[in-house]
Amino acid sequence: MAQEVRKKPEWLKVRAFRDKGYENIRKLLRDKGLHTVCQEALCPNIGECFRSGTATFLILGDTCTRSCTFCNVSSESPCGLDVEEPRRLLSAVKAMNLQYVVITSVTRDDLSDGGASVYAESIRLIKDFNNHIKVETLIPDFQGDYEALKTVLDAGPDVLNHNIETVARLYPEVRPQADYRRSLELLKRVSDYSPSIPPKSGLMLGLGEEIEEVKQALRDLREHNCRMLTVGQYLAPSQKHHPVVKYYHPDEFKEIEQYAYEIGFDSAACAPLVRSSYHAESQSASMRKDES
């Protein structure tokens, strides 16, 4: 494993927001027994997002069956399935008066459908309540189960996101239980099965990849019909996680974003603090504007 770069540059230092808006959202989520990836993954944008009344909901519990070396989510044996979780999620959406909802999950390889039915029920409940609310799903790979993917797509999400996270070479080290080609195939199947739902994916930089590998990953995504992209800086949650090998300068992210547009992405957000669902609503809105 490459040596860690310890000193964080100035452009990655984020002001901590801990005001009343932040505390209200945190209390609401706690009272409803809900989790967010914002909290579980120690997202650097949590203060800004909570302060503005947004959150990325983490369903299927808070314990993952996989052990990716970059992730802060607990990795153990999950306990059962909470069938009331979609209704509590809807209750939070109502209380927060959300118009754009992002739903993601831990990976549940212990479930026969990987939790796809819970995704679908969550989407349907929100759409039944208010069909004008946009729903983006950030799904795991469902171990390549096409029927599980179709279950989610049939519920009608507005964006289907699945992150490849890193370049192909680093998968054995960073995502040992995942498969690079399987993730690419999932994204292609989205557009094959539901052409009106844009596929989205994302990568983290700083894990030890070379820039040409990043460009190859972007080309691979486009070849598999991925239309929306996020690229951000990897930040190690602790010293036990995969080290940060490089901090990319904002100008390097701009060059990657420019390259993404050059090879045909419809929407690309590339910057140090970009995360999969950071400003997801505005990215989705720009897609809808282009399509109108």
C-alpha cells in the first residue's frame, strides 16, 4: 500500500456548521430511526447540507456486508430487515419538505434481492405522495442481479447512480468484494432497460491511481452509456483506512471535468469536495434543462 500524504491542503479545509438548522435535521433523523450516508461516511459537506435541509438517506440499516478499505460504514453481519423503514423515510421527506431526495444504502449481500425491493418501496411511497418530488437512487451492484436492478428501475427513480469509486487496477486493494466490469455492465443495463432514466457514476481520487487510469475509467463509463459524473477527493476516515496517496489541486479537477465533457458526458461535477449526492438536485436539473 502506498505511503500516506498527511498534510491536508487549504482547499480541503471546510468550515464546520453546527447551527440550529443542522441540529434540527440531526434530531429529526434520530427521532425517526433513520441513517444518512452524510453521518456514516463522515462527509465533509454534512454541515452545509444539513443546514440547508438536505440529506442523503441511508436505507437497509447501517451495517454493510462488504469491507471496502476507503469506507467508514460498519462492516459486520447485518440483523434482519426493517420493513417499516420506507414509511419512516417518507415521513422525514414530508417533515423536511424535500423536493429532491437521494436514497442510498449499505450493501446487503445477505438479502436475496440485495434490498432492491426496499429501494422500490421507498421510491413508490414518495412518488405516490407527490409525483413532482425527484428521487435519485445510489445503489450497490446487487452482485450483478439484473432482476434486482429492474425492480428498482420499475419504481421510476429520476436518476440511477452507481459508483465505480476507483480505477480498475485498484479494485483488489480498495474494493475486494466488488468487480469493476460488473459495475460497468450494471450502468449499461440501466440505459438498455430504462432509456429515460440517466445513469450516473462517480470516482474518488487520491487512492494511488494514475491520471491516464482515471481517463480510461471515464472512457469506460461513457462506453457503457453513463451520462452523469461526479469526481472528488478521497479523504481517509481514519488511519486504519486506505491512505491518501495524493491530494489533487482544484485545477487538476477542472482538467478532468473538461475531459469528461470532451468525451461526451452530459453532466460532470469534478472538484475536491464533490461527493456523489453533493448538489445532486442542481446537477439533475441541468440534465432536465438540456433535455427539454
